[in-house]
Amino acid sequence: MRHSYPKLAPLTLAFALALGTPALTAAQAGDAYANRSVSFSIAAQPLGQALNELARQAGLQLLFAPALVAGKNAPAVSGNLTPRDAAQRLLSGSGLQAVPEGGAIVVKPSSTDAQTLAPVTVSGVLQTATGPLDGYVATVSATATKTDTPLIETPQSISIVGAQEIEVIKAQDLNEALGYVAGVGRKSGQTRLSDELLVRGFEVSAYTGSMYRDGSKYSVNVYNGQQEPYGLERVELLKGASSVLYGASGPGGIVNTVTKRPTTETLRELNLEYGSFDRKQMSGDFGGALTDDGVWSYRATFLARDSKTATDYIDDDRRFLAGGLSWRPSARTSLTLLADYQKDETAENLGLPAKGTVYSTRYGRIPLSRYTGTPGYDSYEAERYTAGWLFEHAFNDTVTLRNNVRYYDFRSTFPETLTYNLGSDERTSTTRYALDRSDDSQAVVADTSLQFKLGEGMFKHTAIVGVDYTRMKHQTARDQRRAQPLDYFDPDYSFPVGDVYRTQGKSTDRNRRLGFYAQDQLKIADRLVVLLGGRYDEVVYNSHDNVGVSQPVDDEKSRAFTGRGGLVYLFDNGLAPFLSYSESFEPESGTDRTGGRYKPVTGEQYEAGLRYQPPGSDFMLSAAVYQLKRKNVSVSDPVDPSYNIQVGEVRSRGVELEARGRIGRNTNVIAAYAYTDARTTKASPLAPEEEGKRVGQVPYHQFSLWTDYSFGDFGLAGLKVGAGLRFVDTTHFLYGTGKVPAYTLYDAMVSYSTGPWRFALNASNLTDKRYVAVCQSACFYGEPRRIIGSVSYRW
């Protein structure tokens, strides 16, 4: 990807060229701009966004400097118009004009004495690593490198889903947001308590330390709730071992979500939704410049939802509020303050027996809506507060300082009734008890780095050195109560839970993590990219049980060094093959039978891939093959099974294919396929039969396809329809020997935009297929058909 900006920088490019269409000459651009009629439907919105939409619908390149349109709004424009007439309406009263120049349309001041803009040559879509995506293709990210790096120059697989895609598919959590990404599966069923994924056969969750927000750790415990997708600009998944820049994490990868941030363009949006299970939701997003010069800007986002769910007695209520304030006194300095608050009221779905879900009983299968808790007792009421800042200062063109700090506070009350197994009568549980539970988590995370841009001509370096520090605390209290057995087919909820008869524990865990990292991205002759990085971590762990149920742990230290290396070669035709090696580590608490400390669990990944972005297109293809291992896994000690030894190993091999972007002016496509072979390669000598067995919950094959089409060529530019399918192959139970059958789900949407209004109808699991999603110690039905109607007003 090449950028040339003579006499004008920075620029924003909006284009909607058909895939493979050659660049227009100046004469062709002028004729298409002034004489060809197009059916336009452009909502009232910030001027920059409206110009992008005009370019997309007209199929023209349109260039403008962001400073020209900052803080300006455009009216709604619709009807059969020439692009010039539509542009004149959008630019009315703005002091700007749009004229053909050099094969593109250039926006410039309309005054006769304004500086003439030189011709501009741009190839690719100019984006920032944290800004919004126009469409489904991200071209720049900082998640993989902590620098603004084109994806095509990144030697590791990364998938990015933007806010526009989240809106179109109406994703309700991170699992659904990543539902059309290769190699991503559900770790658990219909949970609303946590974000848990399976990526390349391994868990990615707060439990493995893999959940981040704006590059900082965003959860302490796996039950710290789900992130609200409406508050996100992007969801970025870095696949495979990724400890070099982030520290302790599992080998599956890192999920880094990007907060919606202040903008100098005026943004005003209100949404109303109503859907299945009496789902009622209101949300809004507001932003803009607070001063005429754009030095101060803000963002405010809110959501309120009251909803039932497919499971009896489980609600899905949420209150969410997020705000941001940015100060940019110069092009070299910025400070952004971010804070958010979220309150959830729901309850846990703890699953059902395999016999009664995957397999039938003499009474048939247990209803999907069956609730196994105790109404009036079970609940999950959680509140989360976070606050922090993102600071950046460029001392000169060579050195840039970044400092990011976040404080995180989470508190919940979480009483639940645990119901397990099925008796010989094939209708009654064999194990059932209640658990009083509360959880509190706090964390402070700080990351400071220096970036250096060095070299000219043949050799160019982008290097960073940094240090990050994390201090986390998690407190939990649990008391056990008796509960009556439950009839799965005719439950009687009139029995209250009994008195407390056993204290399971009241513990406090503290964790301090300090890491030092360094990385260099060397670009040779604008062709070869070489990436090398290393990191040293020290983790100090303390755990104290206030009632003496477990032994205390004092200042237990784990140390680890992780590295990464990669190569990318950039061809002129848009091809970019890459090779990489990367590592991860997870601290392991405890001692073996000899009193020796456990070593960290480690991960290592070898990956080869190919990306292809045709020049001048909004489309990207990617393919990768990999081998990923998790080593030092604890298994039973054959000498004394009450202890563990670290000889276990799990290996995952696979192939992933993805295609996403725009084809022509009106069609968007997202396609993904993954083949994953995850199995135990080393087990305890006490269980040699485990070696070679497939890892539970991981399918061999996954395939997904989404496409949507805008009817602009038929005079209905505001109408869009979309459809998708998701196939998941057979999986094994996580525990036991059963199998979960394969399933295919269908999704659909239709939307219509006119002026400032957008009306949409979304359906997931359109055919209302009844299926089991995963089986662990219990089995979980997948979500039934869900229909959501929405109305949005943007002005």
C-alpha cells in the first residue's frame, strides 16, 4: 500500500470503485460527476461521513482534508441526481465545493482566493488504528504491534470487526460480534455473565488473561460480566500466542476491544429496539467538537435494556453509560479521558444433562426454556466502573511517548442453585445445592512506551520499548445451602433453599505483574518487513482464605521470557505472504509433591499466511496455516495422584480462510472457513488413553458466510437486505465421551434508510433450529430464533 500526499496531508479517501475497475481519467471522472444520474439516499449526518456515503453510492473517488469538514453537518439528500448536484446539496452553506481533478473529485474551499489543491494519488483506504471503519475491511490496527501498522504488513493473523458490522448483524455480545470470523467458537452456552471464546482450539477469556480494552486488561475474573458491543468502535482478535506485548495470556490469542472515542465531527444518534422475549432497548451516541478549533471534543454513549430471555426466569437487563473527553492542543499532543459504567441484572444458565438434550429420555427432550435454578433466589446483579486516560506526545518526527492508565472496579452478588445429572428415573436431578456468592474485583493497569521512527530510504525502523504494570485483586465469598432435587420435566419451584451448612471459602487473591518489552519493525526497500520482539515478565501472586479452607499463598513468583519474530513480503499486486513464530505464558500456582514451584504454562505458534488486497479495492483475502502448542500442562502425578506434574501437552493444527469487503458498489461479503485439529499429545502416565484424543468442544470444520446488498441500481438506494449462514461441525464433550451433533444456522436482515431515519429488522437462527451448542459437565442449548426490530434517527 502506497500513499502520496503532495501539498495536502492528511487526506480522507472515500471510494466505491467496482472490484478490478481501472482508475478513471480526469475527463471520465468529470463526466461521471456532472452528467450521470444516480439514485441517492444519504441520511443527515456529519459532513465527512455524508461525503463518504456519496462516493460509495456514486462509485467515484472523493478526496477531502478532515480539517475542512470538521464540525460541519450535511442535510439529507435523496432522489435521482447527478453526483455534482448531490454534492452541492451536501455542501450547501459549508463554504466548500467539490470539483473533478486528476481522475478524482476533490473537496476544497469555495472562495476564489483559496489555495489550489495539487493532484493527489492515493491507493488504499486511509484509516487510523482506533477510528471507525467504513465498511467491513480494516486496513490498519495497533493490536498486533502497539503501533499503527497496516494489516497487510502484520505477520500474524488478526481479524477485526467494526461498529458498522456489529450494527448490521445486530450482535449482542463478543461471541456474536465474532460469529463470522474464522476459527472462533463458543466456550459456553447461553451465558450472559462472561465473554468466553474458543480460538484455534484454546480458551480466550478473562480466565486466561486474554481480554483487553484499548490495549489494557479489562477484566480480572471470568465472571466480571460481558462488554457492551454498542460502546465499541472495533473488536480485534489477535490469533495465537501473543504474550510479547501483553504479558500473561493463553495461547488462543488476545481480544482487544476499542472504545468509541471523542470525535470533532458532530454525531447525534438515537435508537429504539423491540424484539423477541419482550426485549425493549433504547440507546444513543453523541459526540463532536466543544471548541471551534477542535482542541476539545467529547463522546457520550448510553444504553438501557429490559428483556426476558429464552430461559424461564432469566432476564437480560442492562444499563450502560460511557463518556470520553479529548484535548488536542497540537498535532503532536493528545489526551483522552475515558470512563464507563455498566449494570447487569440477569441469572446464570447452568446447563442441562446430556441425556435429555443431546440424547432423548423416555419422556423426550427437556424443554429449551427449562430453568434449573430457584426463582427469587438465583440472580446476577453486577456493577462495573472503569476510568482512565490515553496520552500521546510526539517530541519530534522520531520519538513518540504513550502512556495509558485504567482503573477497573467490579462488584456482584451472585447466588445460584446448581443442578446436576439425571437420575435413573430419567427426569429428576441427582445433585442439587445452592450457593451464596459475591465477587469483587479491582485492577489498576498502566502501560508506558516510547516509539522511535528511524532510518530513511532503504531501511526504515519503527521500534518501541515499554513497561507495563498491572495490580489486580479478586475477593469472593461462598456459602453452600441445601436444595431439593428438581424434576426437569415438571419442576416444582415452591421449595426454598435451605440454611447454610458449609462454607466453601472467603478468599482474597492479589496479583502484581510487571513486564518489559521491546520490538522492532524493519522495512527494507518498502518490500520486506521484519518484525522482532521480546518481553520479560514477573508475576507475584498472593492468596488468603479468611476461613482457613485452603492454604495461603504468599508472594509466589513466576518469571517468563517470551519472543516473537516474523517476515512479510509486499508485492505490488497486493499480495503479502508472511511467516511468524510467537510465544505465550500463563502463571501456574502451586507446588508439586517435592515442594517445587510449578513452571508457567507456555504456548508457541508457528504460522504461515497470505493476505491479498487488490489495489484500489475495499476487499481483503487472507489464508493461514498454523501449529499451536500448549506445554507444561498439569496432569496427575503417577507417584502420588493427589499432586500434579507438568508433562501434559495439547497441540492444535489448522487452516483458516477469510474474505471480507465490498464487491462492486452494492454488495458486501464476509466468508470464513476453519479446519482445526486440536488434540492431547502428552497425558499423565495414569491415563495413556488420553493421548491422541481430540480436545472437547473444538470442531474439525467451521464455515460462515454473510452477504448484504444495497438496491441503489434499482432506484432504491436506501434499501439493503442481508443473509448469512453459520455451520459448526460435530464436537466432543469437554468431559466424557459423547458427541454434540453438527448444526447450521441462518441469519437475515432488511433495512431501509431515508433521510435521517433507518429502519431495520434482524433475525438470528431464522429457522428456529433447536440445537445443542456445547457440552461440558452439562450441555447447553443454543439460542432459538431471535427477531429484533429497530428504528434509528441520526441528525
